[in-house]
Amino acid sequence: MLYLFNMNVHFRILTATIFFLLPAVLHAQEKSSVHWREALKQEKSWYSGTEAARIADNVLLYQHNNGGWSKNIDMAERLSEGERKQLLAEKSTGNTTIDNKATFTQMEYLLMVHEATGQDKYREAFIRGVDYLLDAQYENGGWPQYYPIRKGYYEHITYNDGAMIGVMQLLKKVGQGESRYGVVDAERRKNANKAVEKGLAAILKTQVRVDGELTAWCAQHDRKTLAPAKARAYELPSLSGGESVGIVKYLMEIEEPGPEVVRAVEGAVNWFEEVQISGLKLEKEKDPSLDKGYDLVVKEDSSASPLWARFYEIGTNRPMFTGRDGIIKDKLSEIEYERRVGYSYYVSGPRELLEKNYPEWKQKRMNKEGN
């Protein structure tokens, strides 16, 4: 009896221990999952594994019936049965976008898992995504931020955060049909190539001229007039020191650039050189009294690498700092704290463009012309 009693006690202790530790074990399993932002950066062998397939199946659930996806979702998170049912019920909604790298990122991921596993469901979902991107394009070659169209700034041709350029880079690979992109049929590849040609025409038409000189692009342009357009209150019509970098890099990737493309690149590079800001650096200054525990402060430093403003006034190249009140200020310190630390008003991306990408592009062209 004593032996049985001890066994019973031990069993209860073991059960209680398992019950106590189980949440921690499950939590650790959740934490071990790849975050969505890392989903395209894994080793090639990873994409044939169970974790990659689990995430890919999530991506299928998140895909809407029109072929697109919504934004700002960690699609690698484990889903409950209730969440799966809710996603199935929401598939007919049209809240689909190319903003914040949505849709074209999901498509790239699905194709990588298809290449590793050969499962047709991932290829079919990718093709539905191709159809979505082709349908979303305006006749003038631009892409809106949301499709189906949402009224407001969402309908502008959107370069903001690399939206349109991300779409064009993907469709360009589809059109070429190389490697894993060869799963797309000939008719869609043909249409993808046409879409890329139209997109290039839109890029060239939206490049802003000031006094007859080509400069840069706004983060968004009016869908009809192609003029620089306003988005949110702090995103006014302007020349973008941020988004324009991705556009120029895309143009420099064109194998046989025509004279219009060459002029566009040269004009933008000249503009970047003209508007660079020297002698300043941006620092995080600790301040426990503030919500995030720090402030962003601009300091003078003659040895600092050049910076560029995110927004420049068209015609004057005056750096623009605008908070939620929509009023242009001359200094970062003059806008509210929430925007000051919650948005990028200074960028450094043009530095690599000027110091590395452009010289390499120019040398490559000279070599071709020399031959």
C-alpha cells in the first residue's frame, strides 16, 4: 500500500510538473518559428522542410480570392482553428495591397517553397498573384497602393516604400521565365513583359523636371495627371530622397538602357549630388522621460557621412519636415516627438548609389560602348 501511495504521489508531482512546464515549452516552440520578415532569407534546404510548408499554408489562407494579400501581418505565426475559420470567411474581401511589400513578398515565398517541394498548390497561388498584379496596373503603367481601388491617396501611383518597384522587379523575373519563374505559362509571361514596359514608361513620365532639368520622383503621383501628389498629412508633394533611390537602382538594372533611361539616371544622380547634406549626423539621445526612452537629435559633425532629407520642396530643394499637422518645418526638432522618432525624415541610401552603384553602372556602359 505504501508503494502504491508513493507511486501515486510521484505521479501527481510529475503531472503537476508537466502541467506547469507545458506552457513554457509551447511558448518556446512559438518563439522558435521564423518571423515573416525573415522568410525569404533562409538556407535553400530550409524551404523543403515542415516549417516552411506550415508557413506557406498560412500564406495560402491569407491570400484573398482576388489573388492579393493584406499588409502588416506576420504570416509565420501559428494559427488557431478559430483564426483559420476567420481567414477563410474573409477571403472574399478586397483589402489587398502592394504597400509595405505585401503581395509580391508572399508570391516570392510561395514560389521558393514550390521549387523545394513541387507542390502545385503553391504554384497555383503564385499564378493567381500574377493575375492580381496584372489586373491592378493602370493603363498608363502605374500601380495603385490598393487594388481594388480605395478612394483617397491609396489610388495614387505609389513608389512609397518600394511598392511599385517591388512589383516590377517580380514581374520582370516572371517575364524572363528563368529558374523557378519558368512555372508561369507563356501567355502570362508575355503579359508580364508588357506590364514591365508600361511601368517603365510611367517611371520616365513621372520623373519631375525643374526648369527643364530632370530631378527625382515623389513618393506618390496622381493617377491621372502624373503630378506629385499628397498622401498622409506629413507626406506632401515633394521630391523623395528615399523612394527615388530604389527607382534609380531599378533603371540601372536594365540590360540595354535606351537614351531616355540613361538621361533619367544621370538627371537623378545629379540631383542627389546637389541636395546631399554635409556636416550633420542623426543620433539617438537617451532620455528615460520620453515614451521610447530616447530622442532623435541632429548634431553638427564635420566628419559625418552625408545625409539626405526624405522630402525636398520642389523647385527650391529645401528639406521638408512635416508632422501630423501638415505644416512644413525647417528642422526635425520642430515636429512632434511621435513623428520625429516614428518616421524616417533623414535617409542615407543615396550614399551607396553615388559611391558604388552609379560608378559601376557607368563603367559597365563604357565597357559595352568600347566593345
